[in-house]
Amino acid sequence: MKIRGCELFVKALKEEGVDTLFAYPGGMAIDIFDALYGETAFRVVLPRHEQGLVHAADGYARATGKTGVCLVTSGPGATNLVTGIATANFDSVPLVCFTGQVPTHLIGNDAFQEVDIVGICRGICKYAVTVRRREDLGRIIKEAFYIARTGKPGPVVVDFPKDIQLALGSDEYPQEVFMRSYKPSTGVHMGQLKKAAEMLASAKRPLFLIGGGVNISRGGDALRSVLDKIKAPVVTTVMGKGAIPTDHPLYFGNMGMHGSAAANTAVSECDLLFSVGTRFNDRITGKIEEFAKNAKIVHIDIDAASISRNIVVDVPIVADAREALLRLAEIVPPQRHDVSEWIGKLAALRKEKPIVQQGEGPLTPKDVIDEINRRYRDVIVTTDVGQNQMWTTQFLELKGESRLLTSGGLGTMGYGLPAAIGAKLGRPEMPVVCISGDGGVQMNIQELATAVCEELPLTLCILNNSYLGNVRQWQEMFYGGRYSCTCLRKRKSCGAWCSDPNTACPPYIPDFVRLAESYGIEGIRVAKREEIAAAFDRAERNQNAPTVIEFIIDRESDVLPMVPGGNALSDMITEVKKGGQAK
């Protein structure tokens, strides 16, 4: 039977088990949308901006473990995906992104809304391809889904010209993939793993460093199986948080730039660093020459290119994190040394130097996050990027089925709200809370309309300090308090040299409560910690719509401790005095 390319596209999504498509129409995709008209096999979600759309697909994928799928038109529709594609690529999120394209005979002629999206995205995705022949369409879509979800997951871009959408061809969709050039790793090198197991059993000060790869592979259960046999402290990267319950006795927090004293000390003083699923980027290593300098290093990662790229390791193992940990639990020999003193030292340091909230006022970010911890055992929390992200990773407790979704590698402002929408669509039974800043939330605030139209009962928490807080903190600590372009209240009339908040500051724009009301939803302003619980109570009563809660926090609250870029992990700033003096 002969069908059009756009009809094969719809059939392909059904065959791949897609239940949600994030899509925005346009001229070079209109025939695909016509084929989607009245479709009931999966849900078509219309966000308000293509960047919000791809972040929503990303949040859906992270929350469900499935492949996120999105569809946009050519030109600006396609280019608006770029930041979201790069975000997913950095954090290994499986996406298949379909972009409309001008007819093949016009490609390269500067046609209306033509861009070389394959060329643009080639360096920020796992694979990108333009469909040039109708007979290749089914195979290309099948390969796209396979590439996105296997090996190290990532985004795949399929550029879909208009003439291919309309061309008649076979209705057959392949059931198998045959690719000579793509052979993802599926096993574990047992020789290397046995060597690593012996080193782990023989270590006097062992330490597990767990990265996002363990969460991606859903390997938390396998990690706990290893810990049942080997008592070793565990620290995580920001992306690895949640791989082990935060109340586990062997968990000592996040390490790196804003890590805890116990976690950073553990890395600096361990004699074996057993790293699983992390890239060793600069936010966690600090000064490379000082990173785990007393330790042998084992590194397990699905991506061979990530091993020994930043930190030279002693035992490299290319493998899926969960599979490697499961096999490790089977073969690791009994521990040869008593490590209770080592664990006790870190426990004492955790108690002596806990992470505490910096800043003053009747309400702090920790107060908000503490209420989330108290209220929910199982919750999906998304964040934006900036201080709100760091406070969340410092204070949020994750246990049970709870998940933290955040932009790690790229650090994308505007991620939180659309990711929360995608997460709620994918996991409607789970409470979903987005923690954002007043700066980041305005990058995709329009997606409130999407949440309203999809009748999603999620809670958007805006931590409002009237600043681009993360940059302001750097300006306070390292630039003499010169708050250049970080005060979000500043107007033309304030003057070029204004840097100190005072009683003459103009009112904040927008009024988030009234903005929420303009979307037909409830907006709540909270200025005191005793008002927090009641605000969440009100939000939970809204079962068919999102709720916006604006929390007024201290303008100059800081995220501490902090390791300045390029410094050793032991060189931690723990206090900032007014005037920008750090110590």
C-alpha cells in the first residue's frame, strides 16, 4: 500500500510506542500536522515556544525513561530548538527532534525559512540527518529512535523536507535496525571489572563518586547492592543526586564547586576513587593537579571518549552504569580493611561543617525546600539554573521515587518550567514542583499557558531576590560589589553607578501574582516562613491547573560553600561579608 511520507511518520510514532508528541506547526510542517489531525493514539501537546517545547520533551524523557519526541517547522522553528538540543546532548537525554524543511530541490537556494539545521546541530547532538529520498524515510526514523536511546543516550535530529512529506511510498515500517557504523557498547569487560573489584576490596579509604550516568541507567538499585557488600562512603555530582537516597548513612552529599565540606574532603583524601557515570568536568574537579591526588581512580562510563579526557584514570571500564554495578555486586570480594574510622571521620565533618543557608530575612530558600522535603516523599522537582538550582541541590532530600531534573552540563536558564510540564505529562501520578528564580523563569514564562491548556496541577515556586543572583554573587565576591546588569529592578532613571538596593528602588516587573491571574490561575505571594505551608496547601487544592507561588527572599543571599573556578576542592569559601569580602 502506498501512503504519503507524513502518514508514514504518524505510523512510525505509533510503532515506536510514542504516547506524547510536543509539536508546533508551520508552513514546512503543515502537511504532517494535517496527518496528525484527529489522531488519538498519542497526545499532541502545543507549547508556546519551540525552546519550551524541546525542554518539555527533555523533562518528559528524564521523568519517564522514554524517548522524548518533538516536531517543529523549518527556519526559526528549527533554530529555536538549538539550545534545548544542546541541553539534552550535554545531559545524555534521548530525544528525537523532527524539523520541517523546504523541498529538496530548494535546499541551498536561500528559500524562505530555510536553514541548514543538520549543519547547525551536528556538533551538539548525537546524530543529524536530512531525509533525501522517500524510500529511506522509514529506515531513517527507525534508526533515529535506536540511536537516541542506545549506548550513551542523546538527541537525534531528523530534517524532513516538504516534498518527502507529500511523496507516496511504501507503508512498511522496519522492525529491526542494521547499522554497520554504529555499535553501542552492551557488555562489561569482566577483566577490568575484576581488577576494579580487587582495588575496591583492598582500599583503606574507598570512595564512590556517582554521576548522572547512574540516574540515566536507573542504576540506583544496583549501587545499593554494591554498598550492601562494600561499606564505602558515597558522594554525588549535581546530576548524580538521587542515585542513592539522601538519608542513606553512607551518603555524604554533593561534591564540587558548591559541594559539602565532607564530600570535597572525601575526594581529596580517599585512596581509591571509584567513579561511575561522570565526565569529571571542571565544576567537580576544581584544580586538576589537586583532584584526588592521593587516589587510584576507577572510571566506569558508557562513553569511551569521556574516560581519561579530563582526569587520567588507572582502570577504565566502558559500560552501562547499571549493568557494571550489577556485575560488580556479584564479584566484589569481602572488604579487607576496616573502613569505619574513615567513614566516621567524614560523618564527624558532616556534623561539624554542614551546609547552612546564607543570607538573612524572614524567609530563606532553605525554608521553601524544607517544606517540600516535609510534604512529599515521592516528588519530581525541576529547577532552573542559577542560585535556585544550587540551593535545591544542596537542601533537597531525594528518596523513594523522587527525581531531580535540572540542566547540568549546559546550565540552561529557562529549563525548569517547561521541563516540569513534560515531567507532569509523562508522570501524571507524581507531584511535580518547579523551583525557579525570578530571572530564569521569565525566559519561558509563556509556558504557563501550556500548563493551563493541558490542565496540569504542578507548582511553580519562584525565588524572587530581584537579581540574577548567581552572577550577582560572583560580582559581590570577586568584582568589588559592582552589580553590572544583574539588578532586575534597575531602570534608566536609576543611573549607571547604582548598585545598592534602597528604599527608592522601583517596583519589580512583572507582578508575578497578577501575571498568574492573567493566565486564569492562582498566584500566591509569600514573604514569611510561617506562610509557606499554607501556600502549598492552596496549590494542592488546584487539581486541574498550575499554581504560582512567589517567595520573596533576601536580595543578597549567597550559595555557600563555594570553590572558586580553578582552585582545589579544599580551597572553599564559607563566608561572605558585606562589601564582598570572601573567606
